[in-house]
Amino acid sequence: MKKYSCDHSALSLAGTGKENEDALGVTEGAVSCFVLADGLGGHGNGALASRLAVQAACETCKCSAELSED
């Protein structure tokens, strides 16, 4: 199996809202996962929603031994 590497960084600029509700997650292992969720500023609990979405996606990737359409 061919090995790949990927460098990554994150930058989130302040928008017009009171707080930045975006979330970013990265997992590396058998399956690497890069997830970005937009908190939709102005909607209730956008920061919580985006953080939970990122956590769920990253946990799913951590539990995967390989990538499949499922």
C-alpha cells in the first residue's frame, strides 16, 4: 500500500458575527479525515452544532480500518 503524507494548517477569519462558530477536526491513521463545519452564525447553538458534527465525523474515521462508500 502506498503511503502519503499531508501537511495542514487552519485559519479562520472573523466574520460579521459575535463569535466564530466554525469547527475544524483532523484525524490521522488508517483513514485520515479532514473535517470543516460551518456554524451558521445567527442560528442557535451554531458553535455547539459544528463542534459535534466534527467530533462525530472524526470518531467515525478513527473507527474505520479502510475507506468505503458505506
